[in-house]
Amino acid sequence: METVEVVLAMLVAVIASGYVARVLPVALPLPLIQIVLGAVIAGVFRHGVALDPDIFFLLFLPPLLFVDGWRIPKIGLFRDKATILELALGLVVFTVVGAGYLLHWMIPAMPLAVAFALAAIVAPTDPVAVSSITARVPMPPRLSHIIEGESLLNDASGLVCFRFAVAAAMTGHFSLAQAGLSFLWIALGGIAAGAAITFAITRAHGILQRRFGEEDGVPVLINLLTPFGAYLAAERLHASGILAAVVAGVTMSYLELSGAASPGTRIRRNVVWDALQFTLNGTMFVLLGEQLPDIARGALHPDGGQPFDPWWLASRALALSLGLVLLRLIWVWISLQLTLLNRKRPGHQGFTPRLRVMLATSVSGVRGALTMAGVMTLPLALPGGAPFPARHLAIFLAASVIVFSLLLASAALPALLRGLRMPDEPEAKCSEIDARHAATLAAIAALEKARRAGGGADPALQDQAVAHVLRLYRHRLDATDAAGGHGDPQALQRAELRYRLLALNAERDTVLRLARRMDVSDETARKLLRQIDLLEARYQQD
């Protein structure tokens, strides 16, 4: 029963964190507030929820990585694929080597293999933590796409390095060739599993839906279960379940372009995913905060070992955190230089980034709960029965890196990003106005064809209905024509939006007044209010 109470307290803390963030006089990132609330919960209940890494990876990561892969802009992901891969692969290896030797030099008692393992698990940035920071800091779209793409892809390379470093610490042997082959299988197997499972589930669902029909909630539930299926299938193949979940989301974003899902399904699915993403994001960081008191006690008073001096611990944690930022800055500079050299070919327009771009990219490397869950999988003992060397210290340093990266990003990014200029996003072949214009023309053509075809029990009534809908679409066509160059498009859109919202508010007030008088049933009132709310939400997104 107490565990249930702790879980409920965690969910309440997720809700409270949003209000605390708005009440505080200084802007703090939401994940940091959630970590603090998690530590408070652990102190009140004397213990928190134990973090089981396997359950954590299964319950939290697949849905969050799936929705990030689903919603990340694909054009930006593929356009900057070279830069993203340089950060997702090259930076991880560079960090493992550089931070590993730095740790071994600072803490000679920590074996080199253990230092490499710790460096490997703090090397990948956390996509959940990154999205939590970028959601509250106005970041140039192109830089945001690169940071998000890196965080989605660097987990596989980091976990492969971590696994082999742990194996070297346990056995004393390391094979570079075996590590390379293992990385290829883990990465390619995860990519294949994510794409294949998503495609198979979508096709099977489509066949069953057409043949037997289904309840309204079934498509949403299938969509929620898809990332878990991709993750578990990849793990069964000893491939990367993390990459499988990401690729499942990317694949789903392409499959949904077929238009198989109904509008109602899309609305419900987006609402469910928004709520689930907020809940899981917050719970992850609250859970991380609950681990911190035990981690601090374990580092200060390790079982069977000499207690560490708090100032010594703090200095090593700060040095490692700053070292990771410096290593990232060096690699970002190298990566940008390689990209610039590649663009000096004829026909390529170069862009020389300023120091602020490199600094912003460096401090955007936020670590999160993925690092904590990974470091908690360090073995308790060596094959001979001796305690795993420096385990408590490694866990403490990993937790310190997470907190430091969140603090640094929240403090430095607003100043670095203020007025920052990045290369403009290449314009799409079809702008929003062009797309609206083409869609409106297609609708008018379909209505004209339907009016010529006639049909129905009452031709006059059918013609009147078609004429009414045609007037609406021709009015929209006039608006898109004006926005395309005849007049001031921004002023026109603002004026039309203002009057649309005014009309919707009048409709809503009338429906509510009728419901209060009981002149209309509750069911009808809720249906009308939902339609009005959906229209208002759509207008405000335009």
C-alpha cells in the first residue's frame, strides 16, 4: 500500500511542478523542479520507488522515444543527417575516450575499464531531457532539429560502448573487432525491427478494421502498444530496443500520411499522447530525484569501503561535468569544420558559425534519466565475488552530471540563444498558403462534379446544399488569393482570426446559456461545445 501511495505522490508532484515553475521568481527548467520534488518525496516517505533499470527501460523509454521520433521534423532530420551522425556517433566515441582517461587520471582507484563505462553512459544526451529544455527556451529551428536528432540516435552507440566497457571490467578482455560487429548488429537490427514491426502492425490493423470494424478506442490503444512491440522485438534479437522505438515513431509518421486513420482517431490519439508524454516525462525526473538521497548516502558511506570526503566528491563531479562540456565543444568545432570543408565545393553556400552557436550546441547536451537507468545496471560484484570497483562513486558522478547539465542549460541557453542566427530553413516546394489554395480548389472541383452528377431524393435540396458549401469554399479561395499577394496577408489573417474567434465565443455562450436553461440536452450541449472547441483550437494553430 505504501508503494501505491508513493506512486500517487509522484503523479501529484508532476502536476505540482508545472505550477511551481510558474510561481518561482527565477526561471528553472521543469525537469530540475521535478527532481527536487522527487527528492522531497523520498525524504517524506523515508524511501522512494526503487529504480529497476529493466522495468524503467521497458515502461518509460519506448513510448517517449516513439512520440519524439513520430513528431520530429523529417525534412530537418534528413537534411542535416551528416551533422547529426557526426554528433551521434563520433562525439560519443570521442567522449568515451576523453572522459574515460580524465576520470582515471582524477581517480586512480577507478579502473580504466570502469572509467570508460561511466564515460560511455554519460556520453549520450537524453531526448526527453533535451525536449524538456528546448520546449521552454526559444531555439532556432535548425539547431533544435540537430540537437533532437542527435539525442534520438546516440543512445545505441553509447550503450554499446557501455556494455563492452563493463564486459572488459568483468573479464579483463576487450575486442575492437567484436565491438564493431556488435555495434552494427545492435544498430541495424534495431532499425529493421522498429520499421518492420510498425509496418506489420499497421497493415494488420487496416485489414482487420476493413473486414470487421472496431470500437473507437481500438486504434488509439494499438498506437500506444506499437512502441512496446518494436522495443521488445528488438531486445529479443539482442538489438537496440531504443533505436527500434525511435524508428517505429519515424515509420509511423510516414504511414499515417496514407490517411487511413479517421479524423476522430487522430484527435483522440494526439490528446492521449500529449497527456501520456507529459506524465511520463515528469514521472521520469521525479523518479530520478527519489534516487538521489540513496545515491548520496551510498557515495558518502559505501558498503565495506572508506567514506569519501564531500568536498572531494563535489570537486570530481564538477571536473567531470565541465570536462564533458569541453569535450563536446571541441567535437562540435571539429564537426562544423568538417561540414564547412564539405560545403566549399562549387554550388554549395557556406555558413561560418560564430562561437555562440558552438557554445549553445555544447551546453545543449543535457543528460537525463536514461543515463541514471544505465549506470544503475552496473554489476554489484565481479565474477570472483569481489565488489564491483567504484560502483557507488560511478553512480554518484553520473547523477551529478545530470543535475549539472540541467542547471547549465537552463542558466546559459537563454543568454546564448538570444538573437542567435542560424542558416534559414530551406523553403518547401509548397508553402502553407499554396497548400490551402490547392486543397480549396480540389474541394470546389469535387463539389462542382457532385452538383453536375445530381442524385438524391430531392434534387433541389441537394443543389441548395452544394451551393451553400460552395459559397464557403469560394470565400476561403478569395482569402487565400488575398494572402497570396493581393493585399496585406498578415493583416487579413489576423482580422479573419479575430472575427472567427468572436463568432465562436458567441456560439459557445449561446450553447452554455441553453444548457443552463435546460433547453437542450447535456449530450447535445457537449457535442456542440466539442465542435466549437476543436474549431477554435484549429484556428489558433493556423
